[in-house]
Amino acid sequence: MKINKTLSVICFTLFSCVFTYAQQDFQGKAYYESKTTVDMDNFGPPDMPADRKKQIMERMKSFLEKSYTLTFNKTESVYKEEEQLAAPGGSQGRGFGGFAANFTAGEQYKNIKSNQLLQEQEFFGKQFLINDSLPKLKWKMTGETKQIGQYMAMKATAMKAVDKTDFSSFRRRGRGNDNAEKKSDSTKVNNSVDEIEVPKEIEVTAWYTMQIPVNQGPGEYWGLPGLILEINADRTTILCSKIILNPSEKENIKVPSKGKEVTKEEYANIVVKKMEEMREMYGGRGGRGGRPGGRGR
């Protein structure tokens, strides 16, 4: 009975969108809100005052909460961040906060037909163009559905290998295991890049709608038989807030071209090398600043 009901929903949604999607110049624009949560107990000493934690979170807000647009047609899409004012002092500081603030993502282009991903990325003042194939996830359909706005969404899950450059999954090494480890961590340099680690893989939950049958979604997510409206990945949630289909004024989906061309792996190695440099600079033997053995300014 449940299977028949699900099939009925699928048939109805497919029928309702055939006319719109069949148009040769079909285009849509989706608006997304992205939010990443951070456990402040994992960043900083255990006895950090509550007002200090609040101050750090305010400074980090500019890269923990973002707004994006996804402009798409049948085979291509461009995903880009909406411009916003930076928080005062948001890009300053050492350790995790200062390091993550030096990632500035530009436009991301996905071409389903040619299996190509292009990503403009600025890192510590240098412009890169990541040119690679689209990452493929083995999606598992669960049969669960829910309403997101006016769209019927269906649930799919997958395990995703975590990119070394994905700061949203960064966490302090050894924190949260037991009290002994927490106590020993308090003797180390606060917010040291040396203590940052990234999990090998995370579970991703996607909600997509077959009322818009394109294999597109926010960020690097794609490959489902409908537009992805919501993503839950580790501590990051991306939710679609608005969709415009066939706008009166079409946008030209441009292929990014700025920056030194590198593969995803080459770019990751550049980031890892920079992390090692910062580890030596800020996380050395007792060093707390840019000078060996100094306190910094």
C-alpha cells in the first residue's frame, strides 16, 4: 500500500513538470541558505569565558552562515555566494579562525553532460581555478517524503569522502573523547592549526524534488533525479528558500576562467602545505606568535 502511494506521488510530480522542463530554453534559479554549527568546546581552552566564545562566534559568522544562488538549465549550473558585508575583525586572528578566513570561494560551475566541475578559489591572496570531474556519490533512496515549500521532496542518503580543504568539517584533534584528553589538550597552544583534523567520511542526507527533474543541487551535490532542495552533511545544512523557473530575463551561465588551473588534488596539496607552514609558525615548541618562543602581538 505504501509503495503504491509513493509511485502515485512520483507519477503525479513527473506529469506536472513535463511541460515546463520540455522547453528548449528552460532555466531556473534557486536560492539557498547555508549554516554550519561549531562546538566552541572544541576550539579554545576548556575554561574560555562565555562572552569570549560569543565574540568569536560573531566573528566566524560570516563564513558559517552564507547565502547562495544556483542558476541552472538542463545540463549546466553556476553556484555562487551572495555578497555580504564582512564582520569587523572577522578575517583576523591565528589558528582555525584566521586560517579558515583565507578561503574565498568564487563561482562553481557544473556540467552534467561533460562531467566537469570548475571552481574559482582564492587562497591566501592567490587565485586558483579547480578543474576536475564531478564527484560521484552512491545515493540510496529511502522512500521517505516531506513537503518543502510547494514541492514534494524525497529523501536519499550517501557516504561522502571529506575534502581536506573543507573547513566546515575541521575539528580539534583528540577533543571530546574523554576528560583525560581534554585536560592534556589545555596545555597546548590555543587554536593551534597543529590540532586541526578532518574526518575521513561523513553521511550526507539529501531531499530532492522530481517536480524539477534536473540532476543539479547546491555546491558539489548532484546526481539525483530532481533538483536537490536540502542537504544535511556533518554539521552543515543547506536549505532552498526560493525557486524561480523560467524567469523573464534569462542569465548567461558563464564558464569560470580566472586563476591558475589545478586539479582538486593539486589544490588540496597546496592547502595542506600551507597548513604545515602555519603549524611551524604558530604551533611550534611553545611558540605563540610569529617569532620562535615569542608571544606575538
